[in-house]
Amino acid sequence: MAQIEIRLPKMGESVTEATITNWIKNIGDTVEMDEPLVEVATDKVDNELPSEAAGVLVKQFFQKDQVAQVGEVIAIISTDGESAPVTEEKIVAPISNAVQEITASIASVVDTVSSENIDKNGPSGKFYSPLVRSIAEKESLSMNELESLDGSGQSGRVTKKDILDYVANRGSNVADAAKIGVPIAVKVETPLVAASNGVVTNAPSNGHFLTNIKEPIVIPGPGDEIIEMDRMRKLIADHMLMSVHVSPHVTSYVEADVTNIVEWRSKVKGEFMKRENENITYTPILIEAIVKAIKDFPMINISVSGSNIIKRKDINIGMATALPSGNLIVPVIKNADRMNIVGLTKAVNELANNARTNKLKPEDIQGGTFTVTNVGSFGNVMGTPIINQPQVAIIALGAIRKVPAVIETPHGDFIGIRHKMFLSHSYDHRVVDGSLGGQFVRRVADYLEQFDVNREF
């Protein structure tokens, strides 16, 4: 009987897992080629996965709300129409030799170790399996250490892999820091970085950070409302926390006079709508200036992988977009340096609309090399944006305001009303120094101020 394995595909840069949100087809159902099979969700996008073969769905390896890793088999399709039984063997990604050695040594003693000294339910309510408790006792882990682990299993449950990874790295950083009197607070792991050939390097042993920092326990008061974070908000929180731990953030600010841009847009927006059937906003004009500056300073368009710097060939601009739910998503304009102002306008409008209507495809949020966030749309004049890993820089666009300004002319200076905005540029100080970060954002402002008010589109 011919059987086809359906694996969870790669769904975005640095995306290593997805949650099964709904099976569109049930076991025994007939499935056509490219017909939607299952709905999945990542921290970046929700999507339907099409079937890679025609036949009968004979096995589902994951149930609703369970998390699958990229590359794992999630279903089996029989191509001859028979729904014969399928073994429930799951595909497990290879692990490092060090972890394999630890696994072997622990496996030899697990059966003889009692798990009576560690309760199956921790103070926080987390459940610990007998195997996890056995490993914890063998390695002399305390309940506090177990509670500090951010599990990768369902509902945050600590898995065997989580505890083995913790054991493999436990103590080395603490011992080294103790020698020089530095208290250890956080063990930071390098994020996933995908090179241009698609190879992922320096992947962390799991998708979480191992910390000794304890979050405060907040006791709600009378009348307080408790709102649980949704799945996307939890993943955004993890990503932001990872970014500030990985990258030392520095932010430089520049104020730009964008009067010429405001006047030009006011002059052409009616004709632009009539000719292109698109509303031209300030965003594509600002992105155009950013792309020009990136071409002048290509070392802004990089990623860090361990001790290596990956200099990106393409200029792919991510634009942070607020969703109706209050969450954020970052669709990407691919090869933005090859587009004119009309192309950028259409790309911006299409991606923003698809983001808000939940129509983004996985490829729409992949491959970003630099991110833009428009805090001015909320009436903010500036901000300190957090870098969207594995990029090294992000720029926040402030609100455009009418302000009094000194205007220099050959006949003397005078006070006039100008349209100005702040640009806030956050960058990774490991690889971007203040000189580069400051010159880059200044160059963006220069391009904005030199905008030709008589320009044709």
C-alpha cells in the first residue's frame, strides 16, 4: 500500500513549530491534491496547509491544540484509497551527541530511580511526568529549578528534551561567572538564523530561554479582571524577550523636515488614485528613502549567526502592522530596492490589507532583512522599537507635525511653519556601532528632506 508522509513545512524564518488549530479532513476522508488538509498557527501567521497527495487520510499524528515541529510528520495519506492501519511512530529530529550521551546515561537508571520525592504537580500547577521527575532526581534538580523551566510541551509542560537540554548546560555558565564574581541571571541562546541557502544555523536546543529570573507573582485585588494572553500574544512576548536578551539595543534619533513630501502627496494623491486605483500614503515614500539609505550603508542589512555576520544580498523590508486583535504581524516587501513608488504603494496596501483580513500567506512574512514600524499612526512622535530578530536594526516613524522652525535663506533666517517628524533607529550594538547607526538614520532624513516636490510618478 502506497503511503505519503505529510510533514509540517517551513513556515517562516526563525519559525520552528506550529500549533494544529483544526483538522479540515478527518481520518477516512478522501483528499484531493492541493486541497486544504489542516489549519495551523505560528507566532507570525495562521494558515491552511494543502495536501501534497491525493488519496485517503489514514493517520493524524497530532490533535487539535498540539504543537508540531517543522519537519515532523503530521499525517499519512494512502494513495490507493485503502485506510490500512498505520504505525504510530513519530519522526523525531536528531539531537546533539552530547544530549544523546546524557539520554543514554539517564535511561540506564530511570527504571531504578524512585520519583516519590518530587510531586507530579508543582506549586504552580505544572504537571511533571514520571520520566521527568526521575531525571530530576537523578541530576539532583530541585523543584524550584523544575518550576523555572519554560516547557516546550503542550500547555507549557516540561518534556524529556527540555530537562535534558537544561542538564546539559546546567552549571557551566554559573561556574564561569562565579570565578569573576558576576551573578548569573539569564542564559541567552543564539536565535535561529537562516542563511540565503535556507540552512538554519546556531539553533537553540529548544525554543525557549532558560532563566533564573523569577517573574513576580501578582495577587489580583477585589474586582480585578484576569485576562489570559492568547496564543499569539504569548509568542510575541517570548520573541520580544528573546530580542532584548540577545541584542544590546541602542537607539538614535533624528528629526526630519518632510514638508516637501507632504506638499507633493497632497498635490498628487487625487491623480494617483484615479490612475492607479490606489491610495498613496506616506509609508511607501518613507520606505523608499530607507531602502536608498540601506544601499548606502549595506552593513545595516545583516544578521548575526554566532560569531559570523551574514550580509544579506536582498533588501526585504518588513512593515509592522497592527491587527484588529491588538497583536502585531510583520509582512515583508521583497526586493523593495527594485520597486518604484507605484510598486511600493501597491505592495504596502496589499500586505496591510491582507494582514488585517487574515489572508497573509507564509511566504508573506518570510525573509525580512530590515523592519519599519509606524508609531506615528498612533499619534506618537517617537519610540524605542525592539529589533525583529534575526535582523539587527529597526526604524520607527513618528507622527508628522506642523512645528515652528528656523528657515535659512540667502537673505537671512526667519521663523516658518514646517512639517517635521522624528525617526527612531534601534540597532544591535554587537555589530552596529553608534557611528554607523547614527549615519544611517541621518541619511534617511537627508533623502526625505531632499525629496523633489515636482517629481512625477
